[in-house]
Amino acid sequence: MKWNLRLAAANRGIWKASELQRMLAEHGLTISAGKMSGLWSGDPASVKLDDLNVICTVLGCGVDELLIPEPDKVKRADESTEQPAAASSGGPSVMPKRKDGRSLPPV
């Protein structure tokens, strides 16, 4: 996902992080300068849903304007060249067994 806060704010004439920070505080969301800097200029590791709700309210936008999907960055499981740890460990594979002692079918 691409975090798009700065562009969403600019589209509404908000050019400074401090201005948005003040507007968020007016709606009950107090954000430290450090966290605001991360939201404004970077890719935050996480954003609380309640905070996201306030940001969307202040900017008058939807989540779809702040979070832009990037499906080309998602790796499909069948594209992986890595093998599961058990298969690549070189040790014997262990087959799970049912209570009656018979092996389970392969997955």
C-alpha cells in the first residue's frame, strides 16, 4: 500500500504538516511532531483506524484516497523460489498420522 496523505492534503490546500496537525487536534486527535512527520513524509508502519477516521474527516476524503493499493508489489505464493523450511532442511520429512496410526493424505 502506498500512503498518500501529503498529496491528499495538498489537493485541499494544506501545504504544511503543522497545519494539518493543528486541524487534527481541533477534532480531538493529538499527534506528536515525530509521528506527524512520519505520517506526512513517509510510509507509516501502522495507522490506527480511529486516527484514520479523523484524518479522513478533516480532509473530507475516503480511505481510498489515502491508501493506494500496489498489487504489483505483492508476491504470489507460487512465484516464490524458496522452499518451506522443513523441505529444505535436509532432514527426514515427517508425515502426520491419524489417531488410528494411518498417514493423513498429502496436502
